[in-house]
Amino acid sequence: MKTQIIVLHRYAYGDSSWIVKALSPDVGILSLLVKGAKSKKSQFKAGIDPLAHSEIEIRYNRHKNPSLIIPKEAALQNYFPKMRSNLQSLASAQLMAEILLKLGKEKSHATEEFKWLLNNLKFLELNAVKENSLSIWLHELCNILGYAPALSKCGRCGQELLQPADLWPALGGAVCETCLGTRKSGYDPIFLQELGNFANGKNHEKQISWPRIENYFLGHLKTHTGALENLRSWEWLTETRRLP
Ligand SMILES: [Zn+2]
């Protein structure tokens, strides 16, 4: 069968081969053994570079599901050269790839995950990374996986909210002023207001709390998946943002 892939990660195997981890909309995460790929004569070339979008031909049997697949060829579809030349865009794309890789083999969301990652790579190719792009990506990923936090409604009484009065993990998201009562909110009011704006689709890019909104969604994903500790690309992205 032919399938599209986006390469998430790869590492050397022996002197001349790569093990390539890639996301396919049809199969989920694939482990590919690409023999002789480091040779100049290899027909795979850039098609198996990290973050490349390619079409590969594989022999795949959904009932057997081998752990390592040997692809026949890889035809490069998109290399995203502009995205690669912008350090922050590249770091942002690497973080997305690392998160999807860590979320693992589960196939059921692969089609949506693939589509959403490809959209973002195309966006980063055409535009520089925007302050809000990672928050949007993380929020959508929560949606795809089926555990987006409820932010525009109180998780206790169901009242519509312009902004949460507090965030209660046990409720799966926001709580209203009335339900909060005399308790103190654990969050900065500016953050809650901006998170409320974000949840209600009022996406002001000049918001100051984007890093905190990213952190909130990332924390939410961590809690629900238990699989996102030690994200190396997160530190790398933070470093690129500090560059002048
Ligand atoms: Zn309430």
C-alpha cells in the first residue's frame, strides 16, 4: 500500500541505515527500517529527513502489524525549507513531532493528528511562527484526543462563562464565580481572562500570557496521557525564543 508520512524522528542503525519513526494517517506511528539510506546512491534521500512529508510504499498487513517495516521507496512531497531556515519555527515543529511521537502507537486518532500536523507545517512554511500558534495546536490536539478542558462553561453548574473564575482539574476545566464562592482562585486573573478569550475564540495575538496558556494545555495533556515528561524540544523552543 501507499501511505503519506511525516517523519517525526530517526536514528542511525548500523553504519548505513536509519530507523525512522513516522506518522501515517492510515496506520498511526510507523517504525521504518531504511537500509543503505546513508549512501549517496540511496533513492530515499530527503524523503526520510526529520519533518519531511513523503509518500511511501510499504507492505502492510493490518492483522500482522510488524514492528519494523521496510519501505520500498519514499517520494518527497514537502520539505518545508522556509520553516527549516527559521529557528523558532523549526523548534516549534520539532516539539509537535516529539509530542506526537511520545503519544505513541495508538491508531485511532492518526488521521486527525496527521492532518493537523501537516496543516501546521504548511502554515510555518508560509508564515513565521506566531505567538499563539502553539497554544492553538495544543488545544486542537486535546480536542482530537477527546479530552479538551471545558473552558467556556462551568464544569459544576454548566453556566456559560466569558472567563473561568478558577480551573479545577477534577472538573476537567473551568469553574464559575458562584461555584468558586469564597475560595481563592489559584491562578492569575490576567491569565484566566486571556484563557477565557482564547476559549471563546477571541484570539488577540497581543496577549501577554501565551506561554502560560501553552503550559496549561501542555500540563493538561501530560495529566491525561501520562506520556509527556521530559520534552527535550520544549527546552530548545524556549531557548530559541530568548534569542534576539
Ligand atoms: Zn458554576
